[in-house]
Amino acid sequence: MSYAQAEHRVHAQYLALHQTGTVIPANSGIDSLNLVLLLGWLLACLSMSESIYRWSRVPVFAGIVISSAWNLYHVRSIGVVGSIGVGLNSALFTILAVNFVLLYDPRKFKRLVLRPTGQAPNTAEPVDLKSNRTPGRLDSGVPLAWESMPKSLPRRLFWVLDLVTSMRGIHWSWNPSPSPPYSQSLRVARSDRSATIFRSLSRFLIDYFFIDLVKCLMIADPYFFGSNMQEVSPRLPVFGTSPLALSSYRLLLGLTGAYLAIDLQYTATVLVQVNILGPSVLGLKASPVLFPPIWGSPRAVLRKGLRGFWGETWHQMFRMHFASIGNACADYLLRHKSPKSSKPPSAKRWIRVVVVFLLSGILHACASYTLLGPTRPWRSFLFFALQPAGMAAQSLYSQLFSRSWLERMLGRAGTVVRQTGNLTFTILWFWATGGLLLEDLSSGGMWMFEPVPISILRGLGFSEDRRFWCW
């Protein structure tokens, strides 16, 4: 099956479902009811009396859940991005509602904003988001202030939209997640757009080229647009005789594609917000200091293995919202335990980890469910649900090794052995479990997503799909 045939199959499947009334188009507007309910309640909550506020939380949350479930079952889109978006948004708006409607009082939230230079103290200091004191400056010309939910309705609308769209919540005081080392606090940084434009533009162009290359490699393998695992293209003769090598190649290509797609989207966001629109339009949202690295150091895998990969190396886009719910679940389950210290006990930490990965599994399973291909969402869910088991197994191995005579005998070389073991375990774990996620997304047609509008490599003939314009 060619790439063009796969695209035609997906379009024909969508049109058939639409003509029979089985699905509703994603652009109909009715699929946005969950977002409308969430935004409307957040806008209105400041004007409510305390009794109405408390009474309205459960009905509003129930309405968001019902609307999201209805979208999952009925709404579809002809494009891959739209199809994934239906599932992701249905799960994500429900998670946002748990935090903003049930767990926290958004009327008490504060965000950092810019204010006139003359009104800020002329000092430079870190901005600690865990305290509510007025911070200093990002540099000598960018003063900051905390802004509570505004009373003015137009300004409140922008405040609420910022709250809902700020996945990492770097400039919000309510951020409850334990942050990785690279984003523990906002430190003094230049807000001049020229200071970041070369770095952002060069990174964007590099990502653009390599994701174009990865897309060409995926087009060469029918597996990535819905064919079965056994179908091997003659354009990949080196992998055709070895199922093990073929599986490893596909896993590596899928991971690379996911990494580049996320990094390209992040870099494009920085270019648009910081270098094109700027502070005059977006205020603090256009400051480079609000865009810490999306990826952590790979060395975290050597130090902590699988836990280091997920907790520091991989992106943390949803960490804040997932960890918030994880903390709430841990506090509820351990509510009869008396805290022995300010540091979270291991039981609370593991409950939080399990809840975070269950939520991540639900999020990805919903995205899989709304793809048009023959997906098995339980496979995506199981991939993430198994990660805490891998972490527990590696943690047990590390504890046994640290207490063994072998580490004492190796001395300083024991650190190298431990790091090698962490890296080896992480690679083998992903090799053993990664197929659950990759095969589910591939069968659903997720890799038919067109990440760039203009493909230079495909247009020059480096792929069977020879076209410059891809959107």
C-alpha cells in the first residue's frame, strides 16, 4: 500500500462515517461545549456568592465530563491533527476541570505580569513562585508583579485564557508540581528578543530539516501508515531479514519523530511569542524566561534510569496538572497517616507516580480512540500504566546493588557500573514495552500527520510521495 492510497483510505473512511451520521465533524462547534463550560465558570466564579460557588462546582464538573465523553464517542475530524485533538482535548479539559473546579479555588490564583518600570524596586533577584511576595525584575527594564483574578471582565478573560493554556504554569503561583532541576525558579534573564532569535531560528530550521527526513523514512515503510507489522517495504532491505532489527528501527524512528514534532512545536511557539509578537502584544508571555528548556539533561537517565528519563529528560508539558491530581489522591489515601517530616514519604511519592502515569495513559488512549484507523487504545494506556512497575523494579535493583559486597569491592568503578545498569535497563524496558504505544498509534494512522507545510526532501524526489506542499 502506497502513502497516497493510505491517505485516500482514511479520507474515504471519514466520509463514509459522516454520510451515515455515525460521526459529527469536529468543526461543528458543539464539540467545544466542555471548553465553554470551563471558561464560562472560571469567568463567573469571581462574581458568585460563596454558597453558589460551592454548589456550582459539581454540576459544572459533571457537565464538562459528559460533554467530553460525548465528544469521544461522536466527534471526529478528517485530518490526523483534528482526530488526535478531539481525544486529547476531551481528556485534557476534564483534567483541567478536576484542578480548577474541584481541587483548587481559582479565585486565589495569581500570575506574574509586567508593570511600568518606575513602579518596581530596582533590584535583581530570583522569582520564587512558591511565595506570594512581589518579585523583583527579570532584568533592569522588566519589572514584575503578582496579578490576582481581575474584576474587569475583559481583563479577566485574558487572565482565564492564560490560566487554561499555560500547561507548565511557570508564571503561576498555584503550581503544585515538584519541578525538575531546570525549572525550579525563574532567574534573572534578558528579555531582549534579539538575544534569542538566532538560537530559536537555528533550532527551528534544524528540527524542520530532520523531521522532514524522518517523515520521508516513515513513508518508505508501510507500517507507519497503518499496514500490518509483517509488511516490509522493499526499500528497507537491510531490515527485511531480521524482525528484531526491524522492530528496533521502527521504535527508534517513532521516538525520534515524536521528539522532533514536540520540539518543533515548542520552538515555533517561542519564535512566534517571543521574537514576532513580543512583549508589546503578549506582555510577560513573550519573555524568554517563561520558556525554559522543554527537555532535561540525558544524564538523568544515567543517574536515575527510567525515573530520570520520565522525571527530567522527557518533556514536562502536563506534569503540573498530573502531579496536582496525584498529590490530591495521595493525600486522600494517606489522610490517616501523620506526616513524619516535610519531605513526602515514599508511599505518597509512589501513589503520585502511579496516578500521573495512569492519567498520561488515559490521555494518550483518548487520542488513540479518536483516530480513524483500527486502534486499540488499551495498548497506549498499558504502555504508560506499566512505567511505574519498571521504575519500581529498577529502584529495587539499585537498592540491592548499593547494599551488596560488589559495590564495595568495585569502589569508584561502582558508579560507572550503576550508571551503565541504569542506561541498559531503560533501553531494554522501552524496547520491551514501546511496541504497545507505537503499534497502536501506527495502526490508527497517527504517523500520517504532516508536521511541516513544505517538504523540500519530498519535493526533490527523496520519497515516493513527491510533493512540496503537504498541507
